[in-house]
Amino acid sequence: MDSLSSAGPRRPRDRLGVRSSGSRAAATPWARFSAWLECVCVVTFDLELGQALELVYPGDFRLTDKEKSSICYLSFPDSHSGCLGDTQFSFRIRQCRGQRSPWRADDGRYDSEAPVTLQRESAHYFGYVYFRQVKDSSVKRGYFQKSLVLVSRLPFVRLFQALLSLVAPEFFDKLAPCLEAVCNEIDQWPAPVPGQTLNLPVVGVVLQVHIPSRADKPEPSPLKQCGQENLLPAPLVLTSVHELDLLSCLQPLRFCCDYRPYFTIHDSEFKEFTTRTQAPPNVVLGVTNPFFIKTLQHWPHILRVGEPKMSGGLPKQVKLKKPSRLKTLDTKPGLYTEYTAHLRRDKALLKRLLKGLQKKRPAGVLTTLLRRHLLELTQSFIIPLEHYMASLMPLQKSITPWKTPPQIRPFHQDDFLCSLEHAGPQPTCILKGDWLGLYRRFFKSPHFDGWYRQRRREMARKLEALHLEAICEANVETWMQGKSEVEVVDLVLKLREKLVRARGHQLPVKEETLQRARLCVEAAVHSLPKDLQAVLCPP
């Protein structure tokens, strides 16, 4: 696509279409903007060139040609059916190697306090799309086709779709000047801080959102306005920044494989994901082109979505079907899978959901019902794992100030399975089935590896924090008595390193503990001869 190269990295621009002489400096006003969005793109359909990247804002944000190509193709629906009017959807793409977004100082704090499912993506971009296609006799092809795309590393689907629903109609009416004004408004937003409720003004509306944190209860209380109490107009309250009112949009645990909410034949990973020379990759693809039904019919799990039929009892769409039945393009909606379920289906829950659909109850009510059920089921599954992991942590009394702390013991799957006799999920869950088989299958999946690595990192950070607290609670002056200058200097260097790690790795340490550590460093330095003090504390 020749049009893509024309939008390649150029001299930075401080305004829409206006080149500037230097790169974006650290003191420029876009630090707050980049806390939410990487950039905003406008993609148009050109009769001669196809999809074309018309605009990137801020103009100095660098996308590789591969990333531009992916954004262009994924910003337009890929389906045999027409899409007249406005359509919203989202996609996810890989960042190219060597082209990572610059790590911001606030990223570490945000990720340490946010739920694992809502942490910033380090190697992928999310694209949130508002596509408009309307008849236009002034255009040679007869149709106006253009997309406004928000590119972010945050998985805030609900927030960014709501933002687009406000901004995109204004943009299509007023074009570039409106977009610049909106970006300047976003640049005034406070950064997302887990646990806080924020008021975000844009195009005359105030979006009020709560940024989830790990400390939040599973079902937070209704949002309360904080900060600007007398905002006019009244804020538009979003009940979630990431959850949609869809019965299948769920994230009980962090999904540790690749996933693409929207995927087309033009993706750079198309050959990688559709090859038949090896087993299907660990990836979930969302597609609209019927071409994929034939191309991917060898995959072990295929979910075909269609309009559900509410007549009769339990709809066939929710019953499992073997993939061998998925051979034609006119296959009925349903889940076709080689998977054998380990737990029995909760028929009572399915009947409640079906009844709610038949009575046309609000989607939000049914979504809450299903989320609560799966949350309870997930907690029943994960609590025994959490208890076992906690038993691998060294006892606090074994952590002494002047010795290297003991190591976290390794996870032994057989030991855990034996422990289920006393700490299994059955006491907290009435759902029957092969729980042991489910755990064994979980151990073989990338999701267990991702969960275990995350929990072990958290435990290691806690161990570091406990060791630092033990040092600060000890009497450093007494320890230094009879110690050589080399040992005291070693203590100073190690304490300084621990202070740096406590800040950089966001260790769970209280501020008074860090202050005591600094006092320990000062006391140790002042106990040394003047020449060593000068070396350790140069002017």
C-alpha cells in the first residue's frame, strides 16, 4: 500500500499537519495524553490505494510500516455483508520488535496496583474503532468510508468505546480541528490511578469512571463523584472501564495466550496462525469473513455466533458439537469443540439465563448474574492454589536482618493434588465433576505458567519488603560495633540498592520503613572515616 509509506516516520508535528523541528521533549504537554492513548489515527478508503492512513495524532508518534498496515486493514470491516451506518469494534496487534513504546515512570505504579487482567500491554497495541460508511454521490465510489481509531496499551474497552461514541460523530462533522481539540482535552485528564474515581471531560460531556484496583471488592459500590463536585453537565457514569454488556465477554483469570478480537486475511500473522504444518497455535481469533470457517476447520475449538432461537427448552447453540460437523459455510451457530468438559453443566444457571432472555430482561442484569457465577466458580478453583502457594513462602520469623532471606520453595504439582483432600474446591462449590482432571489440564496450559510466574513475582517482592523491614527494625549501631570498614561499606551499598529496588519495583513497603532505611544508611556512613564518607557521599 503506497499510501502507508507516505505516513511513515517524519519530522515531528506539534499540531495537526504542522511539522516541528525536533522530537517530542519530556516537558511537552503530551505526557498525560500518553497515560491513556498512544495515538489517534484516521483511516480512509481510497479508490486507487485502498485503505490509507490519513492522519496520526500527535504527529510525532512513530508507527512502523507493519503497524500502519495492520491498523489500516483492521480498521475496516471484513465481511460479505454490508455495514451501512456506524460500526464500533476493537482489535489487538503486536508491536514490532525494537519499536516498544517508551516506558513511563507511572507504568510501574499502575501495573503494581491494577488487576492483572487490566495491566498495560507491553508488546501489543489495542485499537478501538469507529467506522462510518454512508452513501455519498460526491465520492467516485459512491460511498464515504472512514474510521477513527484510538490506539492504546490499556484494555479499557468500555471507556474507549464510550469515548468514540461521543467524539467520532463530532469528528466526522468538523474533521481535523475537532480532533485536535479532543486530544488537548484528553491531555488534561488525570492519569489513571487504580482505586480512584475520575471525572474525564470531553466534547461538553463528563465521563465518570472508576479505575479498578486489586484492593477493590469483586462488586464495587456505585460510583460517587469526587473532586469537581459542581460539574455541569452532570457526569455520564460508566459502571466499568473494561466490561461490556455481553454474556460471553469474561476474564476470570488473565488470559496468557495471544488473542485478537478482530482478525483478517491481511494480517501479517495470517500465515503463522493458519498453517497446517504444525498444531494450531495458542491463540483466540475473532473473525467475520466466512473464508475462515473452511480455512480453520481443523482447529479444535470453533464458536460460531448467530441469532439465538428462544423457542423450546435449552437452545442447541449452547450444546457442544464435534468439529467433524463443521464442514460447510452454512453451518448453524454453536460451539464445535474436541474438548471434553471436566465439570458438569450448571443447568439451573442456563435456565435462569434463558428465561431472562425470553423475558427480555436488561443485558446488564444477565451479565451480572453470569459474572457472579463464574467469579464464584473461579474463586472455588483458585483458592486451593492460593493456599498452597502461601505455604511455599518462608515464615516471617525465619527472615533475619543480616542474612540473605530464605528462598521460596518450589511448586510441586503432586504435592498440591494430594493437598486437595483437605483444601479442595468442593466445600465452596456445589458444581460436581472431575476437579483433579481440571487441575491437571490447567497445569499443562500457558495460563498456569502465567499465573504462577505472576504469583511468584509478587511473593518475591513481599520477601524483599519483609527483609528490608527486618533490617530497619534492627539496631544498626549495635551491629556495626566490631565490624570492619569493608563490612560497613557493604551494608551501605546493599541498603542503597534495596532502596532503589523498593522504588523501581514498587515493593509493598511503607514510607516510614523507607525513611528508617535512609537513616540507617546515614548512620552507617557517619561511622566511617572522613575519606570514605567523601567517596560514598561525593559533593
